[in-house]
Amino acid sequence: MIQQDYILRLTQQVAQVLAKMMGKNWVDVMPEIEVVYKDWIPIDRATIIGLPPEQIIPLLVEEKDLELPYLEALAELLYFEGMRLHEANNTNDSHDRLQKAYYLFQHLNQVQATFSFDRQSKLQSIQSILGI
């Protein structure tokens, strides 16, 4: 129970940081994203960024056995980063982050018992940007 409470607080803190970063310049936001990865995600950002999108689920779920709240927090970070990169016309990097977020959101849809309208909306946004 204590671990669940910790993870719930962690997810809420990530959401608060993302909300705070909205509307900021991409250059100003990047250091904050680095801090979130460093402090709250148990896998370093370089590993996540260097990973091909189709390998994100095997690494995080099968190899690292990350719990769902970490996957959800990471999906949100990748989605946020991908959307900001898309707004900055950085197509290659934005598509990479959005594909990874897409895989994570799809995985969460399959394994979580609750339906999320927010997640569905994000999946639709990703699909329209990536053309899938």
C-alpha cells in the first residue's frame, strides 16, 4: 500500500510539472524535462531516447518490469515532449517521441481496467500527426 501511495504521488507530481511547463519556450522546458526523468523515472532519458519505438514495451515491461504508474508518467512525458517538438517543427524527434508515447498508451489501454478519455484523445492526436 505504501508503494502504491508513493507511485500515485509521483504520477501527480509529474502531472503538476508538465502543467507548469505548458506555454513555456522549448529551450526553457528541456532542463525541467531532464529533471523529471532524472528524479522520477527509474531509467535514464538517454536510454529511452536511443531506443527504437517498437522496443520500448519489451524493455520497460518485460526486461525492467516497470509498474504501470511509471509507464503512464513516461508516456505523458514522451507525449508532452513530442508535441512540443512538433510545435517547433522538429519532425524526426517529435515523431520518435510520439511513437514511443503511442506504444505506451496502447499498452496501458490493454492492461489497465479503467478507460481513459484523456488517453484516447492523446492517441488520436498522435495518430493524426503520424498519419497512422
